[in-house]
Amino acid sequence: MTENMMDWLLEQEETIAAVGDKHDREGTFPAETAEMLINAGYTALTVPEHVGGAGLNLPDFLRMQQRLARADGASALCMGWHNGLLYHMRQYDLWIEEQQQFLMKEAVSGKLYNAVASERASGSPARGGLPETTAERTNKGWKLNGSKAFASMAPALDYAAITADIEGEGPAQFLVPMKTAGITIQPTWDSVAMRGTASHDLQLENVELSEEAKIQLKPQPVPPVNGWLLHIPACYLGIAERAFRTAAEFSRSYSPNSLDGTISETAHVRSKLGEMELLLRQSEAVLYKVAEQYEALPLEERGLVQPDLSAAKYTVTNNGMRIVDLAMRVGGAGSLSAQSTLQRCYRDIRAGLHNPPMDDIVLDQLADEALKRWE
């Protein structure tokens, strides 16, 4: 399936890019692309083979994400959350069997899933934010009330794992069908970056759930390591690659009357193209080496590569921003046109700074590693 899907993505790249650009301009969700991906089996990429999925390992999944993001970063980020969470669940066998099998089978049938944990008042869960959304016990099960933020692909979600606080017990997650009464999508996503992710807020008002909706986690012998989050740098690398290709194509076609040939023959443009190629190669080397290391290690040893996972996200995302900046310098003032692919890449690549882990957390973690190594 890996080869076939990569070929399919290549064949559909121009279509997906055009749809993504249209929805970026309109600030809407690219539902047509989501439907294409569902029909092609993309929602089952990381689902185990015995359930009917492709069972992709982490490096192969990331290559898909990079290819998809080269066409449309917003669609790639959305699908990254869905497939990444399922990969993580599969790797660590996180939920009790009944709940886990149910969600995996739903993904095979084309249903979309995401975890929704952030809230406006609490900030990012990655920084320790606790939910103000509440879960109250009822005679029939549970009742949820509150608001959640940044629910990526909200208009298309079939299921959301919503974090809520149970009084006296603390936070828990609930698997919530998005068509449940009491859930309202608040169209709050007005970001200039990743507009097509439609990461709106959710309003939960007396959302009645069964007892079984509370997600039951299995005990873990070692703390799970979030290798699945490498889908984030893979996405932003694809966006940077699109900018690089756009600039390279422009350089080979643009021939001002002050030159005999195209600007691709001038030293200052060649220098920028060379630097972009170097940064792309560095980023891919770092990203896929770490992914392969993570995949090869037994669960109990994966904590050893946690600093490398964080460093990969920092390196790839920041290299990506540099690639886009250089591409815009090649493109000149025209790259600021609202019709330019480059201005979209410029906006979208910035969003990577605000996906976990954030730069300051990564650098603090790496400082700890350095001090430990040299004490």
C-alpha cells in the first residue's frame, strides 16, 4: 500500500494543491481533499493490518505526510493528528481492547478522529494546562460541560477524545461522537496560518454520554514516548519543500531583459538555491534517522531518543522557515502577492513554532542533556 499511496499522492498533488489554495483563501476546510483521502484509504495508514489497515511504521508514515504537505499543509496536519494518534495507540496498546478496536475499525471505514485537549483559559496541555471542562456522573453515564479550543478539522471530525475534569478524581478523556447533542462548533479559527485546518472551538453544553464513553487506559510498564509527534515536522518540511520547488521553477523561467539567460544562472540566486538544498537534505537526514531509531528500539528503551525527537522537531521546523525565507528572496516582491504560493508557505510555516514541543521547551531539555553529559 505504501508505494501505491505515494504514487497516488503524486498523481493527485496538483489537484490537492489547488483545492488547498482555494480553501486557504476562503478560510474554509478542504472537505473535498478529506473525502479524496478517505476514499483512498489514508485514514487507515497506521491502523494495524489485522484490523484492516496498512500498519505503516513511523518513517513510512512521515514520508506520506511530507508528500501530502507538499500539496497542502493544512490537510497534512489534520491527517497527521488522526494517523499519528492511532499509530501511538497501536505502539503502546494504550486503551482497553474493546475501545481501541472500535476506533481502529472506525478509522478503516473512513471515520476521522482527533484529541481535543486545549482550552482558552488553561493554555497548552504541553505546558501543564488543566481542563476547566467538567465531566459529571449521571444515572446513565456522564455529562460534559465546557469549551475546548483548537479542534483541528472540527467540521469533518467523527470522534474526538475530549479531556474533562472529574471532581475529586482529576482529568480524564472521553471518546465523544461529534454528532452528540449539545456539541456546537464555534467558528473561531481566524488564524492567518494553516487556515484550512478549521481548528475551531467546541462548546459542550450538557453533552450526555454513556458510561463506556470514558476512555480506559491500560497500565504502562514505561512512560510512552511521543515519537508520533514527528508528524508535525514532517508536515512543515513538506511545506518548505513546496516553497523550494516554487522558487526553483521560478528561477528557471524568469529571464529579465537585463540577462541573457534566467536568474537561475546568477551567483546570488544559485547561492540561495544551494542553501535551500542543504537545509532540505539536513532536515530529512535528521527527521528520518530519528524516526528509524525510534521505530527500531524496544518500548522500554525509547526514552533514550526523547531528546533527539525534540531536537528533530526544532531543527526541521526552523530549517523550514529558513528555506521559505530564501525561496521568497528568490521570488522577489512577487512572492508577497496574495496569489503567490510562497506567501501561503510563509504564513503556514510559522504555525510550526506553536505545535509541540515548542522551541523554548526543546532548548531547556537539551540544556539538561548537556549538563548531565558534562557534569
